[in-house]
Amino acid sequence: MERLKSLFQQKAIILGNEIKEILRDHGDKIIDESTIGKIYGGMRGLKSMIYETSALDPSEGIRFRGFSIPELEEKLPSAKDGNEPLPEGLFWLMLTGELPTEDDVAWLTEEWRKRANFPQYVKDVLDTLPLETHPMTMLSIGILAMRNNSIFDKKYSEGMNKSEYWDATYEDSMNLIANLPYLGAYIYNIKYNNGKQISSDPELDWGANYAHMMGNDDEGFKELMRLYLTIHADHEGGNASAHTTHLVNSTLSDAYFSLSAGINALAGPLHGLANQEVIKWVFEMIDDIGTDKPTDEQIIQYIHKTIEAGRVIPGYGHAVLRIPDPRFTAQQKFAERNIENSNLINIIWKLFEHIPPILTGLGKVKNPFPNVDAHSGALLVHYGFKEYDYYTVMFGVSRALGVLAASVWSRALNFPLERPKSLTTDWIKNFVKVFKQEPA
């Protein structure tokens, strides 16, 4: 058995036994109680699922297996010619709970390289789509098309024992992740490079090879891709793409069905598509003001103009966080280290200076600070990627790391079909009526 799979199996057996003890001794203890507000409010913040790979703290931000983003930047292996963490290392950490060595990461890079076998029939499917098809539609279709190679589907049809579900899910997840940069690059080149495809470079790591196949061999961009694919990989289990993947996977749909569903959730304007909305809004501001070197006063006026028009400021606010998103901060520091004299990035920093106090002054915003989307588009534009309707594809390739690692854990721990109880408004009205009649 290969090294990563063997280590995961050991970890899964230990955690599975610990969970059995917890359920036996404490299964009836109450952690949280819902309210009518939460039921109608999209179950916001309701503690109702287990997700092992990451956790989000409102006052600290995302932690991957207990490690913050600054700690990951320090502790995860980087490329020989770079400083940013390699996404391979984060996947290893999420799957095993252990920081990988440089040798572990080198092994995983090579393993994904060997598993990369992007099928011609998938290319044929994508080639038949109208050129105006949205890149996220192409990504979802491409993932589903690759399902023809699903090991879980094949073994389940043969009568696989449930104790083997995790193994087949692991294999599908590893194969999927190995091929996603090829799929993502193929989509990019169909849409924006006149269909001219670029061969992979077997000497490059997973993220750098993705950059290369999209036609950008700038070393700075390769470093950005390593960082981007790391910090977007996971954001605990309650976000729409992670939860959708988890829900579909709980039906014993395989990794291909599950990830495709999660990608569809990521494509929503209130989720991953927000990164497009940010850079689009910034470009609109530049056009409206008439310069890419706006003054502070001009920026403040445009912010107020947007709010007075009844629009939200894209890239600001978060459902959970009550601090500036550490992922935004990581990108800001990347820009400080690697980019000089960018008018667009200077605008992003000025927005960070002015938007929070303006939103705070409204008195209705719980979190006036920037999230990950507030900075990512400007960095991509700097390195030549102005096709902002493609940005969420990169997000999706990254997010696959977290949601698929979590799927392997869900199958290893034999998590059941997720099936919450729904209520009607009539039920709520009757409940409230009875509640009002009860003596104080």
C-alpha cells in the first residue's frame, strides 16, 4: 500500500475508535440548539456536522488541522526555487493531520504526475460546447465526464464491502486532483487561447504546472499559484461548496458526482463567483472615475455611490469571520514581497483603508473587513490574467483539495446519509402560538 494511503488508514482507524467511544459515552449531550431565526436564516452558524480537515474561528480565521495560514507559510515545504507553500503539502496535512516532509511532498507531486491521464473523450466533450459556455459550466461537465474512470462506481457495482469505501474514494480523489490542472488549463485555452493547448512540464510541481499549461511561465505567477491553490483549498465544512460535496458524498455518490455538485455551488455569486464581482466592480470604478490612480477622496465618493445605489461592496464581509480574512492578508503580503508600483493593487490597498470604517459607520455590518476575494483578482490581473469569468475555475481546482480530503474521511468514518428535518411555516406558527400560551 502506498505511503499516503497507509498513513491515512492508520489515522482513520484510531479516530474511528475515538468517535465510537464519544458516541457511546456522550452521544446524548446537547452541543447547540436551533432557533426560529437560524431555521429561516439558512442554518447560519448552526453546529450540525463533523468536518475534519479545517475549522474556521471568527476571531482567528481558517486553521488547517490547527495551523493558521502564516504557520503554513512557515512550516509547509516550498518549491526549490520559491518561498510559497506547495499545495501538495496542505493536502497531505489535511488528509493525515501531520505536517509533511519535503520527501513526502516530492512523493505526492510525483504520484499526481503519474496519475494524470486527462482523457481524450473529455477533451472531445469540452470541444463540442459553445464557446460562450461559462468556464464553471465547463469545469462541472469535465469533472462529470471523467467519472467514466470512477473506481468507487466500479467496485460498488461489484459488491464492495463498506469498510472499503474510503479506499475507493481515496483512489478517485487522488486521480481527480491529479487531472484537475489539466482540465482547468484545457478550459482556459479553449476560451482564451484560440484552443491552442500547452503540454505539461514533468519537472514542475502541481501548481506551477497548472500555471505553465495556461501559458504563463513567469516565476512570480508560479509562486502566486502555489499560494492561491493553498489558501483557497478549504474553509471548514459549512460553506456551500464543501457542504454540497459532503451532502452528495453522503449518499454514496462517488467523488466525481460529489465534486461536480460542489463546483456548481461554488459558481454562485454569493460564494466563489464573488471573486469575479470584486474585480469587475474595481474596473467599473476606474472607468467611472476616469483614472487608475484615483485619489482617496474619489475612492470614498465611489464607495458611497455604490452603497447609495443599493449595491453591496463586493469582497467585504464574511458569514463567519469578524476580522480581516487571513487569506486576504497573505495575498497582501505576497504583493508587498513580489510586486512594485501596481496601480491596481494600490487601489485594493486603498479600498482596504477606506471601506471598513465606512461600512462600520452604517451600523448594520457585522464584519466590515475584506475577505479572500477582495485581493485575488488584482494579483491575477497583474500577471496577465484579465479574464475574470475564469477566476472561479482556479478557486474550484484549489477547493477540490479540501473537499475531497474530507470526503475520504467521511467514508473512512462511515458517516451516514445527511438528512436534516425540515419544517413548514404553519408548523412554526403553531409552535409560536403554543409557546405564547405557556405560562411564564
